[in-house]
Amino acid sequence: MKKRLITLFLFSSGFGYCQQQYLIEYDRINNTEKYFTLTYNKGTFSETPIKKPALKKGDMVRFRTVNVNPLVFSVNVANPTKQSGSSPGAKALVGMSTILQEFDYSSNAYDIGSQLNSLEWNAPNVPQFNTRGAALSQRELLRMESLAKLTAFHASLKTAYTAAKSYEDAAEVAYATGLTKEEILGKLKSSLSGQNAEVYSAELRKLKDSYEAIKKDTLLEESDFEILEDSYETLVEDVDSSLMSPNNQDELISLIETSNFTKEVTVVLGYDPQRWSDPFDLKAESGYVDYSIEFMDIDAEKPENDKLADGLLQNHDVHLAIQSPAGFAWATGAIYVGSTNGFSQFSLQEFAFGDSLRIQSNEASGSGRLSLGTSLLYNFSSSKSVIPHALFGMSIGFGQDDAHPLNFLLGGGIKFRQFPFIGLSAGLAFCENYKLKNDFKLNTSYAVSDYSNATDYFIKRTFSPGYFIGLNINL
């Protein structure tokens, strides 16, 4: 029997501390959570749906986020913050999808708009030479021709930027945050089907030829075309090489088709991935942890990006219970002990002028007693608000004259996670009691000269079954 108990204990302890693996799937658009347990089998993990898991230190948790546009977001899972009360619940920002639509996620969106606006206000000036009617010099005539070419270059720039802006407006659905991958693809193909990339391409070819001629024109001063030169370089170096170029329509669609709108991050409860040798403390009594899934601006780490200081666009807290660990503990407290048939009380009655005595008993008296006890508890692992335990202990009665009866206790009880220092217990008790020795009977006369007149001479200590109810202070 002893060997069986030891085996059972070792098995329970080992099972209580083995690592469990879970998957938590969060739908960013619909703000919903799903929970799975992961089972490893031949190189792959199978997923079994479960209710919300309760974790213990060392458990692996894989966070899978779906409907995460990779052109907009990167995903991070922050270390959990310990909570002692009820969860604030999901904290996905209300209206976040609408707010995000207002941000310009194209790396060249600002350039296209600002350059087009600049071209509206910075048309080349064609000066009037010799306004008094004198004949123009050969140089003046040639310079006017050069400025006319510069004006045509300006017009082509406006046409190219206008086509690029139209394309950008149609393509910005690729950066939508409130649509699924399939919805983005459907709207993107529909909106881009009406774009005429040939106009943009033709103007771009014309601009490249004109730019080379303008750069070689000695009749043009640097101040004549420096603003247009900046717009042109932005167009060919930034805009045309980006997804906002009408020439890259197929690449944009292909990128969305091949992009994964699902992100996964794996963590181990109680450990910082940056400092595995220094696990942080998780008190079982705290009961809960909040993992924060952070959706970061994909461009936040770029030095030139000053749109969002910390890059956080959206976050969601996953509220999970922590299992209290199994283990031994000590407790002490007030114990009420009762006997099934009451506690026996014996007394000696002398008569015949003190020469004889008779043993009397009141077996029903003293059916319960208060005692002070100490117990060894085994707290079971639990994720609930109530933590069960088994106990073995003893108590000593008080308030009974000079007697201090001993009681052995075997049972169980509970403590409350939010107030773990107080517990309740109950179970079987083996209570110190008394009975007559085999040679004596009740209400029989015995000569004092043959026997002692002390009660202990006629009775002996025994233990009788009973019950107990206790209020424990957990140490």
C-alpha cells in the first residue's frame, strides 16, 4: 500500500509540472478569440478546440493572429502583466479600422500628392525679351525655345503625376485594415481594371528623353529647372520603383495573393525570450495574466517615419487564468472535533463510609470539543477561484480542565484564490476518548482496600471515530 501511495504521489507531481502547449487564435477584424490545445505527433502539431485554457509556469502559448494585413502591420506579444481582479476584457480599439484608413501607408503617397501640388504652383516662367519692339537676339530666341521645352517638361510631369495619383487612389485598398485578404484582392482587381497605365508609361518615356536634353542645354540656368528636377527624380527614383507605380500593377496584385495575412508568435509563460536565464515571478494567488497582442506600424522602425512615435496602431489583451501549483504547505487553526457516539466521562462514587466505590459514566456528554490544530496540506493544482486541498494533521483540545485530549485529522478543504491565507477544512477525526478496562464494569461495587480510588486505575485511553470542521490559517 505504501509503495502504491508513493507511486501515485510521484505521478501526480510529474503530471502537475509537465509543459502544456496551447494555441490562441485572435481574429483582428472580428475581435474574436478561439482556443486550442496542441498535440505533437510525428513532426506536426494537431489542434483540438478547447474552452479557455488555464496556464501554469512553463506552458507554451502560440498566438495566431488572422486578418492582419502584412503591408500595414507587424505583430508583437508583450510580456504579461499580472492581474489580481477581474479582467478588463478585450481592448481592441473601437473604430480602429476606420482610423487606420486615414493613415497613408504607401511609402510614396505623401510624395505623389505634395509633388503634384508643387507642380501646380511652380510652372516655369517664360520671360518677355525686348518688349519695346526691337529684334530679339539669336541667344534670346534660343533661350525662349529652351524655356518652351522646359514648359513642355513641366506639363509631362503633371500628366505623369496625375496618372500616378489616380493609380494610387485605386490601389490604396491594398493597405486596407478592415478587409480580409479575399476582399482586398477583389476590390483591388476591380479598381485597377479601370486604370490606363499606358498614359503614365508614355509620359515617363517622354520625360526621360526630355530630361537628358534639358540637362545638356547651356541656355538654361540651374534655377530654371531645379524644382522640376527634384520632382522628376522623385518620380523615377521613388514613385516608379514602388507599388504605387502604375507599371507595377501586376506586382502589387501578386504580392497580395502571396502574402500571409496570418501572423504567429510563441511565448513561454513566466519567461522573457530575451532573458531565459532570468524567469520573472508569477504568484499563483494573482490568478490571471494579460498577454497584450500589439499590432505595430510596419514602417515604425524606419528613421524617416515620424507619423507614430511608438508605432502602436492597435492592441488586444488576452486574459488567461493561471493554475495554482500543486504542492505541500502547513496550516494551523481552530478545529471543532466531534465523536460519533460522544465522549465518555467516568466518575467514582464512594459509599459505605468510604469503604466501597462504584464507577459511573455519562457516555452522551461532551459530544464536541474545540481544539487547536496543525496540518500538513497538499494543495491541488487549480485554475478556479477555489483551490482544493487534502490534509493530515492533529489537534489538542483545550478548555477541559487539566485534560488536553489529542485528535488525529484526515480530510480535505478549500481556500480562495483571492484570499489564500484563510481556508476551510473538514473530514474524519480519530478522537482521544476513554473506556473501562476489561476487568471492570459500570455500577459495580469495589472495595477500596482492594483497588485504588483513582479514576485512572479503572479506565484507559482509546481513540474513537468522529469528524472535524476547521478554520485554517495557511502558512
